[in-house]
Amino acid sequence: MRGAAEQASSAVDRALGMLEAISERGAGMTNAELSRKLRIPKSSASYILRVLEQRGYLRRERATGKYRLGLKVVSLSRGVLGGLDIRELAMPALHHLVEHVHLTAHLAILDGGKAVYVEKVEAPGFIKMDTWVGRRMEVHTTSVGKAILAHLPKSEADALLKGLELTRRTRKTITTLPQLSRELAHIRTRGFAVDDEENNLGVRCVAAPIFDALGDAVASVGVSGTTSQVDRSSMSRIADLVKDAARRVSHQLGHQSAARKARAG
């Protein structure tokens, strides 16, 4: 009886090992590659792979014989991620930002074409930002809004922009679609967005997008301060810390960076 239980446990362990190994290899893996990596007989690997393929956890490419993750894994991950509170996941990153840049940090999402703060960590000191959880803002005037907008699928971005009124908040606000499109392209290139007194004069903000396991931009993390606090000399350092915070939260949501995928492949 004990022998049967141990065999079943070993099979489960091997199956999970296969899923993990394949998930780390962007180009997929063959039966032979898995057998070598996990040090199990090809016959045993073949049996487990067939079961995983039949259940939809893996799919096999006929041309190469390589196995990749199947849609069943995606559906399971969605179920898990649906139970995660992104605000709770982001709090350590927000606190880390405040500790290192001494600026107020925010977590934001898009809702109904608006950027909405869903979490906030106040910076120490006498200077306080006029922000609050639940505040809804124009997406084109805020760094947290532009950071997400720049990474939406083209169809979604076009639909949002079509109904967007580019209201002028300050003399620095972007008010034309060509100008906004150029700005979004810059954001995609450098990996972060800036609100350079576009929503409020005297206030400068920096934000970066947060991605989920499917690579969708679902939120953004940003910091806000006065133009003297976020001056040109400190911008690069602040942007790097904000991007790092966004990467941390993205990783917790199951996002695999392009660099990591390339190394795995």
C-alpha cells in the first residue's frame, strides 16, 4: 500500500516538475529534453506528457515535437489571480518607494476612461499631495494614466482615445491626439511616464505600468512631488526606482519579463 502511494506521489512530483520546466523555456521542450533535465526515463516522461496533453495542461507542436503550456494552465492562473488583491500585493512596493525617494506613492487603475487611485502611501514631511484613494483623474494628464494607456492593446487604446476629451488642466497639458500619440510612444520606449505639471502646476509625477500574467497592463505605480522634489537631476534615479517597483508587483502577478523569456528560450 505504501509503495503505491509513493509511486503516485512521485508521478505527481514529476508532472509538476515538467510543467515548471516547460514554463521556464519559452521555446518549449521535447520529451528527450525533459527526460534529461529532470533525470527520469523517457517512457515515464512520455506517459505523463500524454496525460497532461489530454487534460489540456500542455499542447504538443507536431512539427517540432516540443511541448508548451496549454490553455488549462492559463484558466487556472486566472482563477488564482482573480482572488488576489493587487492593492495588498502592491503595498510593500509602495512603502519601499516612499522610503527611498521620500515622495507620496500611488497605485492606480483605469476605470471608465479615467485614472483612479486605488491605494496611496503618504510621504513623510510637511509637503502633502492633494490626492486620495478613489480620486478619478483625466488619463491624458496623469503619469499613472499615461503609463497604462501606452501599453494597452491598440484596439483598446484607440477606442479609449476616440471618446477622450483632451481637457486642458494647465498650460502644459497635452491637448492634441498627435502629441499624445508621440508621448505614448516615448513612454513605451523608456518604460515610464511623466506628468510634468500637466495636471497641476508645480507638481511632477513619475509612473510605470504593472503587467499581469498574460502581459496586460492592469495598473500602474507612481510617485508625486513638487517640481523641486522631482527635478531634472533626480528624474533618472526616481524613474528607475518606480520601474523596479512596478516590476516587483508585476512579478507577483505572474508576469514574466521579456528579458527573462529570452534567457529561458
